Amino acid sequence: MKSQGPKGDSSPNGGRAVQVIRSRVPLRMSFAGGGTDVPPYPQTHGGVVLCAAIDRFAYASLTETGPGTPFVAQSLDYDVVASYGDSSHLVFDGELDLLKASLRRMAPEAVGGAHLYMHSDAPPGSGLGSSSAMTVAIVGALSRWIDRPLTDYETAHLAVVIERHDLGIQGGLQDQYACTFGGFNFIEFHHDAVVVNPLRINAETILELQYTLLLVFTGSTRRSDGILARQIANYSDPAGSVHDALQELKTITIDMKRALLQSRLDNFGALLHAGWENKKRLASGITNPEIDSMYDAALNAGAIGGKVLGAGGGGYLLLSCPATRRHRVAKACERLGGLPVPFLFEATGLRTWRVDGVVE
């Protein structure tokens, strides 16, 4: 490993001074277009997604421990601590595979000399892109550690390769780019490229959107791979309703982007609802009776529209509400076990930095 900074120096308190590298990556909120970014659809038809980063984060903190020491990984989310002596031990077995695949890609010749601590503000399966955000956080910390600078596009692409190709995890392509870049983005997925278009939305429009949106945890998380496998299988029928639903989702996404850029929030909730209705056509399991009951209760309490974030099946429900009805919608969801969660939009993406640490 190539590292920077002093090693083994004594601190004034008698400990050993070490370098600590931290990375922080925002989670994302997808407004429209989810599903059109899931291969093989974007390669043949092109996909578009409208999304924004929020102030929930995935973190990776790497402390150098010196030559001859193992690579120790600690995940707070999974309550796992593991130690790796060399790359031959990096077997994909369901335990910290995102880290092991990242190490294989970025440090195949030597594994050791560091302690990596990882945690996220949202649980895996929440629909906020936490798994991909964690991959980006790991890539960010490792790239800083081995002195391999990466652009935002390179970072996001590498995270896609690690998850989708090396680990074979089924899923879309938006999370890695949305989390890496941060802010509001209209992302285009072509057969040979991904284009991230940052949106310059009026500051007052962002404040109003934030004020009228309600984020509610449904009380359960989910694994998205089963839902996505069914969605991908449904592509095989070119005459089926899935293709029509995906085309409609693309149209809705473009309309929603224009509404945000033109500060027209009057129909934002209606577009969310239209997108949700089409999203449910992609595969079974995207919704369930509990989600439907909570969503219907929210509409009856005054919500204009909404959707389940991510692949569906659980996680977070995003609702658009008139300002005077927002509290009633929150109460309606709480009565069914939902938990309203405050959030703010986040303008920055991946951030990495170094600090001085001391090992006693």
C-alpha cells in the first residue's frame, strides 16, 4: 500500500501518531424513473432518473495500523468484525462482500495495515441506496489510502462494477452516481455511457419541496434482488405491459424535471402518484397490503401522491402533502406503524478527508 504522512511518530501523549482517512457519502431519494436504470433495459431503450441526495450518510473510517498487521474491518450495521491477512482470504461468502470486492479491485497485491470502520444512517434495504452509498464510501476511503485519485464518474463506475459485475448483485445504476455526485440530478443511462446532469433548481423551490414532502419509514426493510429478478424476467416479453410502464415512467421523469426547473410544484405530487402507479406494474412484490393501506390512509388524510423509495416491498414511503395537511398525513401513517423521519436535501456528494489519530 502507498500511504501518506508520518508513521510511527510519537504523540505528545505517548501514543503512536497515525493517519486516519474518512469518507462520507449521502444517501439518495429517487423521485421518478427508477426501473428504467435496471439492465438490460437502459442498454436497449435508454433510461432516465430524477433524484436528490439527502442528509443521511454512509461513512467509512480507515486507520493505518502499519506494515505486517492484518486488514481489520468492522461494520456497525451488521455487527461484524473480520480480519484479512492477504487477498487469498477474500472469499465472497455473504459477509462484508462489498468491502472484499472493493479490496480485490483496488488493492489486489496486498491486504493489510489498516482498520476500516463502516456505518450508515439508514439500514440496508431501506430504499435510500444505503448499500451503494457504502460501496462508494469504501471506494473513496481506499482510493485516498492508496493514493489513486478518481473522478466522480470513475468512482461511481467502479462502484457499479464492484456491485453488479464482481458480486453479481442485481439492481439499477442510479444509486452509485446519485450518491457520488450529490445534489439534484437528472441522470441519463445510455447503452454505452451514463450522463449526470446536475440541476440548478431555485433555492426557494427546494425549500418548498422539502417543506411539503414527508418521508415515512414503513416499519420494515426488504431485499430488492427478488423484486428486480422478476422485473428483469418481465422484460423478456416485448409485448407485455412492463415495456409500456417503463416508457411512461421515462415521460413522467422528464415532466417532473421540467416542473422542478420551472418551480411548478403544483403537480409534483400528481406526478409522484402517476410514477408509483406505473412502478407497481413492473413486478410483483413492489407493493404489499401493508404499504397499500398506509398509502391509501395518507391519500385520505390529504396527501396528493407518493411512492415507495427503491425497488419496493418496504423501506421508506415518500409523500407529497399540502403544507396544511402534512401533519394529518403524518398522524395517519403513524396510526399504521409508520415513522415520519425529518430530512434535508444535501448538495454535496462523496467527501474524503484526512485527520491525525493516535493509537495508545
